[in-house]
Amino acid sequence: MYLNTPPRRTIRLTRRGRLALIATGAVVAGTAVAVPLLSPESEKDTKPSTLVIPEGWRAGQVYDAVDKALALPPGSTRNSLAKAKLKLPSDAEGNPEGYLFPATYPLQLNGKKATPEALLSFMVDTAGKKFNGAPVAAGAQRNAMNVYQAVTIASIVQAEAASKADMAKVARVIFNRLERGMPLQMDSTINYALNRSTLRTNTNDTRIDSPYNSYQRMGLPPTPIDNPGEDAMRAAINPAPGDWLYFVTVKPGDTRFTADFAQHQRNVAEFNALRKSASPAR
């Protein structure tokens, strides 16, 4: 977002990012917290029995978590994709992003230690059951898109919405921009292209040469940008009614949606002022 009025093609919708970190053995992503993957000190030699995949994790984060949970060398799960034979839609072209469904998965399958291939298949099969049912398929058709496009929209909603209550509104902004032939201009797609999570996107970032650069390219990105949960998927097929084209989370619990760019700029100015006042003095 900029303080001065930029050309339409450089308007930023939001500075929200999705932060993910590993802290004291617990996996934290956005508002979702996974069960510890490391054994408590009081229970030495006790191995974890489940793996929790939070909503909004990217495929790379899932691969790393599976490696860690199964005590495998880094990169093992990613390298297993070729032999996993995942049941993905043809549009995915073998890329499971968006279909590693966030849920709790057992690390023992059929009485044996799970393999990366088995866990990835479990996740993709779970996504298939969630996404390919009549409600989602009918909702996608009602909005003139296929299920894969709906998952892609849901992944952006998952990354951008500050709360569950905002998801359907964010989805409406996406639809409104697509219907008006406007670029989506979502920071979350830039973050995905640059393999990062940040609240700041600068002008140089918006000029990168990437199919995920939704500032420069029209329409949806070529794949989902994370693995969305059911709430985001519901929002993607049932966007809230509204004419909004812009939104910004001014402060926690206060996301403002508007169709008026001048009002959006005032909201952005307030966001920047609050952020500046909260920054520690140097």
C-alpha cells in the first residue's frame, strides 16, 4: 500500500503476511498451533504419534514437518513425490500445493511406521474427499469456476484474511477484481513467489518476473499458494455480498473493506501511522 495515489496496477490491497516459526518444539502458523513434535523432557524416548498440519502451510513446510516427524534427512519427503503417485486433479500437473489438507495425521499406518509417500497420499486423499463432494463442486460451478480454481482462491483467502469472519469478504474482493478485469495485487502471492512470509512488500517486489506476481499478471496464480482449510474453502465458494475492491488490516481485529480508493488510502495512512507509533525508537 502506498501513501501517494499510484496507478491502479500498483495498488496494494493488504500488507498481511502469514508467519510460521518453530518454537519450543511446537509448530506455529498464523493462529493455528500444532501439537509438539518433540518429546517433553519428562517423557524421554517417547515418540510422537501424530503430525498436525496447520491451515495455510505451504507444501514446503509440510515436507519439512514430515521429515522431522519421521526422523528423516532433510529433503526426503520432497524427493519422494515422484514415487508417491498422488491422486491429484489434472490441473495440478503433479504439484500437490493446495491438496495437502490441514489435519492431524497418524505416524503409524496399518501397524507400521508411516512413510513420506503414505502420509502425502493420506493428505491428498483427505483433500479429495473434502473438495470433490457435491457442495464444493456445486459451489464452484455456481461461481463459474472449477474445483481447482476454487482451491486456488481459498489458498489466497487463507493467506490474506485476518480472521475467519473476514474470509468471505476477502473472497468477494477477489471475485470483484476478477470480474472487473483488475489484477488481484495480493501480497500473499508475492510472498509465495519469493518463498517468504512478510508484512512488507515494496515496489521492487511487485516487479518480479513470476507467474505468481499478481501485480503484473491478470487472473489467478497458476497453482494454490498454500494448503487451505475448510473455512477458507467455504468462503471461496460462498463469497459475501459486497462491492469491495480493497482491504487492509489496520490493527488486530480491524480489517476495513471498501470500494472507494480514496477511503482505502485513508485506511492505509492510519495503518502506517499506527505501525510507525508502535515501532521502537532508535
